[in-house]
Amino acid sequence: MNSSSQSANSDTSGHRLADIAGTIIAMLTLTLPLLAIAQFSSVDVENSHPQTVTYKLPATQK
């Protein structure tokens, strides 16, 4: 009877560890993309090499 009590105890701690690891993974999954977007996007984007159109577009006829 004692042995079953011990296995139930370790089973609960295993679930608790899995819950904590799952929570950490979920939080990283939600926050890392937002942090990456915030880090690599900028409001002050300079267009130092403007693209010019090198071909003429055909005029549409009505």
C-alpha cells in the first residue's frame, strides 16, 4: 500500500513539472515573435536606394 502512495506522489510532481514547462514554452511562443518584430522593425526607415521604374507601362485605352 505504501508503494502506491509513493508513485502517486511522484506522478503529481511530474505533472507539475510538465505544467511549468508547458507554461514557459507557451509564454515564449507568444512573446518571442512580438519581441523580434519590435526589434527588427523601425519607424525611421530610410529609403537610401529608391527604386526607379526602368520600363514603361502600357497606356490603357478606353
